[in-house]
Amino acid sequence: MLHVLLLTDEDCTNSDDVMESLRAAQEEFPELRIRQRILDEEPELVTRLGVVATPALIVNNQLAFQGHPEQDQLRRYLRNAQAGLHDDPEGYTPDDERDPDNRGQEATGSSDTMWRGSGRTPSFGSSPGGRH
């Protein structure tokens, strides 16, 4: 099961596009469940996950994207989450070692420890964040 929470605010101009992308992804992921909430209504979740921008996508209780993700990135992330790849506690840098400016963005980048945090772009052609 894939649970997605889309956090938005009143001024977010990309929320409708992101919701449309999520609904389109339901064709590939029929078990995808989508909820939408206002960022200010979820202060505990926002603080715990380090959400700083909207729209923000929380997938299976992990911050997946902040900003508008590309459709390919979104589908890749959902495939990886479905396969359980994001459940590995060693898959990402520990919280206390993350660059504060990039907190919450690691989940969209590579799990390759040689790439993570190096400032280099991943060799597999994706970018570590969505459109902002």
C-alpha cells in the first residue's frame, strides 16, 4: 500500500498540478491512496519531517518531495517505496549528518553513499529535488 499526503497552503500554485500527477500515477499504482491537507494544520508532522516548502509530498510517512516533482521522479519514487527500498535505515544519511539546507531532500536523490552529500549530480540522470 502506498499512502501519499499532499501538504499545501492557500498560496500554493502547484498543488493542482501535483494532485493531477498523483491521480495519473494511480493507473500504475492502483493501491495508491491520496490525501490532501493544509500545511498549517499539521504542525507536528511538518516539524518532525522538516517540511519547508509546498507542495510537499509525504509517502508512507516519509518526506518524498518539496516543490513540484517531475512525473518520472514521482513514479520512480513510488516504485521504490512500493518495493520497500525506502524502509532501509541505512539507505540515507543520518539526520545529524545532513546538510541543514537539504534536510528532507535526500529521499529523492541517490542512495549511493559516494554521491550523497558530495555536491556531484547522480550518474543515473535524475536530480535530487523537484521543481520549485
